[in-house]
Amino acid sequence: VHEGPVGGGAGRVPRGSARQRLIEAATHLFSEQGFQATSVQQIVDAAHVTKGALYHHWRSKDELIFDVYDELLQLQTDHLEQIATGGGSSLARLRAAAEDVVETSAEYEVEASAFVNAMHYLASEQARAVRARRRRYHERFCDLLQEAQSEGLLRGDVSADVAVQGFLSALTAVGTWRRPDGSLTFREIGHQMVELFMSSLLPREA
């Protein structure tokens, strides 16, 4: 998604629309130095635009990061719906859904990390909207797991709500502890989490 640091060399204006440059600048700054520590001026300077360009699209940096994360949530929701209504067994579709959230989260790792840093500072209305969207995604994910449980393919003594919440929460938290110079990438960690998630739900041997 990101080809390099926003802004490039000294005096070099990055390519792309002003909106896209602002998004890239803001998400990198939020991820690197925190939401509160990042000013609107820093964002527009890094994007090589004026404050007027930012305020043309958003009323505040809160709205900017909400918009970015909302787009990611919508992408993941669309993918989940396509997987859930597609072909294949319930187990295959559940695994595909788990792998997709890993892949999209890895592709937009900087944006997701930036939002994690900002989510506690969002206005209450925006926070409620995010929770509602995440809940709809969570419930659709649970539907897939419960389908496999109803077919006897997965353990029925584990709550689908608990299993899905545990998997998604653990994935979201990776950015808070993974070292950039660590031996595993976010994507590699995520796919190991998929294996743990799926294997933990298999029926116990008699």
C-alpha cells in the first residue's frame, strides 16, 4: 500500500491526490508518534498541502482517522459477506474469513495501527459508529462459526461469540507488541493465529 515514507526527499512533492497524500501522512504520523502528539500542521506539512486542503475533506483529524478506518471496516465487511455466501464447506468458508481479515489487516497495517492509537480519543458519536460497524462484522463472523458448529464440525461447548472475539482482539493487538525488527511479519503472525483459532475449535478426541 505504501511505497515509502510520505514526502520523499527534501522539496519533493509526493504523487497522488491531495486526499490520498493527507491520509498517508496522517496514518504514518499517528502510527509513529501517536494521535494526540500529531498536529494538523504536521499532517499538512508531510503531505505538502495546505490546511485548507485537509479541511476540504474533513473537519478535524478525528474525522480523518475515522474515515480511514471506516473504509477498512467496509472492505473487510464486503469480503466477509462474499465469503459467507460463496461456495465451499462451512469450515472452508470460516478459514477463508479468518485468513482474509489477516490479509486485509496486513495490507493496511499502518492504517489499523494508527486507528488503535486514536480510537480512545474519538468523539462519542464516532466511537459509537465504529463499535456498531465492528459488531456487525463480528456477528456475521459468528454466523459462519455457528454454521460449522451446527453441522458437528466444530466443538459446540465453546461460545462462537467468545471464540471470534478472542481471535479478532488478539489480531488487533499484534501491532502493540510486535517488534518491527522481529523475526515474524504481521502477516506471518496472523496466519499462525488462524491455525490456533481453527485447531482450538476442532472436536476433542474421545
